[in-house]
Amino acid sequence: SAVCCSDLYAHLYFVECICSCEPLMQPLFLQGPSVTLRAVLLVVVSVVVMVADHRWHHLETVRGNIESYIIYPLRYTINLPSQFFRWSDEALTSRENLLAEKHKLEEYQLRARVNLQKLSVLEKENARLREMLSAQTKVGELVLVAEILAIDLDPYKQQVILNKGRKHEVYIGQSIIDAHGVMGQIVHLGKYSSTALLVSDPSHAIPVQVNRSGLRSTAFGTGNSQLLELRYIPHNADVKVGDQIFSSGLGGRFPPNYPVGRIVSIERPAGESFSTVLAEPEAHLDRSREVLLVWHNPPVKDALKIGQSSVITGDEKSDAH
């Protein structure tokens, strides 16, 4: 009996120890509400939250904070690569567009500068033509405007080529003037062009008269487009520096009373019979672009064929303008 009691106490002690200790194994499945019940509860809670937010806007602040501090940084980080590639493409495209626009503006500026230069030339040409028209009012003879095609200012040959010829009723010996004075006379003719000998040519001479004193002389070319020489003037002749000389009309080749030049130098060397008188031509021999062909004592057959369509008189200046 004593042995049985000791075994009973040992068994009870073992059971008490087992009951006082934590369980050695956790259950495989936790006990709780079913999945269906939980889904229904979540749907109900969601609907309640949506209705409350829609009617009373209680979650607006929460949604804003979530958007600002959680969603926006994520979205920004995700979009960084695409934004970088888009920025690079725009930067390269913008640079190409700027370069193309720069080239267009440079081209436009170049064209504008060229047009401006042309405008300046046209303004000067217009001023010259106005001077020509002003000169026509002083001309009583028939005149025709001609353009200088070429000029030769060689010391031994001072000539110009005009764009008017036999077709325009131009004749040998016809005098030409510009807006300032006598330039020369026609010496060669073509059908559509002509050659004029300038007053500065060494072989050219024109009868002149000093405007102040009426002294007559002859102005010879010197081969220098800036100088004429008045020969056979005595030492005691009434002539001064600054006197203007005009065509006298003697010989019938040049019309009278056209400006020829202005005296710039007078020398009276001892032992010589005549003075050395130099004059500067009034006409712009080396600068004029347009000239007037003057009909003065033309040949009879040419005078009969002068066409009114190609010839301008001083009285018709306003119509031509």
C-alpha cells in the first residue's frame, strides 16, 4: 500500500507539472470569424466610409495628406526617368529651333542690309534724275535721256559709251550734257549705242566765253578729267580765278550758254605772249550715270526723223515726270 501511495503522488505531481507549463505546440488553424463574414464586414465598412465622405467630407484632410506625403513622392519618383528623357528631347529640339531661327534672322538681316544699300543707290539715282529734269527746264532744244554703259578715262582717250544709237535718231557731233554742264559730243554711232568724246580728251576743243567779262576763248582737254586749258589768252585779258565759262555757240556744234567750267588757276609767265589758264569742268565727267543728248542743229534728214516718243522737250517735262 505504501508503494501504491508513492506512485499515485508521483503521477499527480507529473500531471500538475504538465498543466502548469505552456503548451508545447501552437494550433495549426486559429479560431475566429469566417472569411465570408470578414468580407461582408469590410464591404459594409467601406460603404459607410464612402457615404460619410461623400456627404460630410470627413476624410478630405486625410486623403489630402496621403496624396501629398505618400502618393505624390512615389508618382514623382516613378516619373523621373520619363521626365528626364522628355526634358532632354525638348532641350535638344529647342536648341535646333533656336539655331534655325538664328540662321533665318541672319539671312533676313543680310537681305535687309542689301536692300538698304539698293535703297541708298536708288535715292541717289532719283536725286540725279531730278537734277536732270531740272536741267531740262533750262534747255530749249529737244533732249533725250541716255545712260552711260562704259567709261574710258585713259589720259590719251577720254570717252563714254551710251545706250542710245542710230535707232534713237542720235547723230555724229551731237552734244551731251549732264545736270551740271557740257560733257562732250558723239563721235561714233551704232544701232543701239554710241560713243561720246569728253571735253577733257586731249583732242577735244570747245568754244567758250567768260560769263563775267564776255571774253571768248577755246577750252581744250588736257587728258585729266578735272582740268581744261584755255589757250591764247593775253596777259592783260580780263579773267580771274573763279570766273565761270559757258559754251559760246560759235561753230554751231554746241548750243550756247551751257556751263563748261570754272577757272581755278591763272599763270602769266614772263617772256610768254599768252597766259596759262586752267579751268575745272562743271560736268561730273567721272561720276555721272545719266546724260542728256541735245538736238542742236542736227542734219536735215535726222531732224525730220526725230520721234516724239523717244525725245523729251523742256516743255514736256511735267508729262514725262
